[in-house]
Amino acid sequence: MNKEILIKKSKEVRKDIINMIYESKSGHPGGSLSCTDILTYLYFEKMNVDANNPKDENRDRFVLSKGHAAPALYGVLCEKGFFPREELNGLRKLGAILQGHPDKKKVPGVDVSTGSLGQGISNAVGMAVGLKLKKSKAKVYTVLGDGELQEGLVWEAAMAAAHYKLSNLVAVIDYNGLQIDGKNEDVMSISPLDDKFTSFGWNVVKCNGHDFEEIHEAFAKAEKCLDKPTVIIATTVKGKGVSFMENKAEWHGQAPSEEQRLQAIIDIER
């Protein structure tokens, strides 16, 4: 793992997130910034994916279950070469391929269209079952929001994943503690998260979702688990990298002004 390259890539993706949302005048910066390091690690270190062969049957699959964090996914896909950089300027605009949530039919590199919370991990479980039946060595990775865990569908999927012993499935929880209405614990408590997944039959790993060495170690532990699915509970900061957005629920779904955009870029480049 080249930590310096990952840090550089994550900064570029964060700047893309800010610029995309500024240009579109709408979007979800907070949760996009909190999962940036996780997606950067997956696409530039972990996953077997090739922009020149995006439909390769042997590729690893990725599902952004928290589909509103699409700008983070678009940023890494662009950096990886799945589509031209000029497409980023069209976020949420009529006729553009990059809409508010990922669209499999329009965006190269997107394996599943997502948006309705809870359905992403359900798709990921189905994909993992299919790959297991084919005896494929490919893995399925999915990133969920912590607020998303309030959806009952998530736990149905979790139960199924354990039942079918899907060791080819790794779910990452972007655990930033906030959702659109405030703190998770105030809206609907999801604690104790590790105990809940353990009781559902999952291998549970924890890490700092902004420390690439810890992220690397967490995925290494997931690789060693051969009889059950793994969930990585990654502690993150909503709005990570932008001083006035960090740990602020109000930045769940609003665009920055021009002044705020400039300040955000300065913060990220530090």
C-alpha cells in the first residue's frame, strides 16, 4: 500500500466533491466527504476493477448502498478513468450521466443503481450469492451509512448474508454519527452496532475510516474470515476535511456558496 498516493487521491476526490456540488447547487457533501477515504482505498488499493473492461466477469463488485453519497463514487470513478473529467461538471443536470444517485444504465463502473436506503446491501447480498454459486473468486463490497441501518431491510439482508455464509461479502459502515435530522442516537439509536452484527452471525472489524493503515488492516482481517460475511465499522467524520462542515448535520444535503467553496478547497489542500 502506498499511503501517500492514497492521501493524494483522496484530496483530489474531496475537491471534486465540493466543486461538483457547488456547480449543481444541490447535493450531499457531508456524507460524501466522510466516506471518501474508504472509497479511495477500495478503488486504488483493494478492488480488482479495470476501467478498460468494466464488465469483466471476474471483477470485484461495488455497491454504494448510501446512494446519496454519489459524488464520492463519481470522484473515484473519474480518477480511476471510467469516464472523462468533464462529466463531473454535469452533476444533477438534465441529460447528464451523473445524477443525484448512481445509475447503472448511465454511469460506467456502477454495478447497481442505488438511492432508496437499505436496498443497496440487499443487492450486494444477492450478487454475493450469485458469485458464490458460480464459484467465482470475485468479491462484493458495499458501503452503508449509519443512519441507513435504521432501515429494516438492512437487517433482513444481514440475516440472509450470514445464513448463506457469504465470506465473499464485505460491508463497510460509514459511521459518522449524523444523519439529516441530527445525531443517530437522537433520531433512532443503532447502538451497540458491533454486538448487533455479531448476533446476526457476521465477522466484525472496527477501524478509523480516515486512517489508511487502519483501513488496510481492517480489510486484511476481512480476507482471513472464510466462513461468514464481514462488516467493517469505520468511524468517520461527517464533512471530513472541510473545517466548517465537519460534524455538522446541516451539511448533510446543501451546496456551498462561492466563498464557502473556495474555503473548502483551501482546507482540503492543507
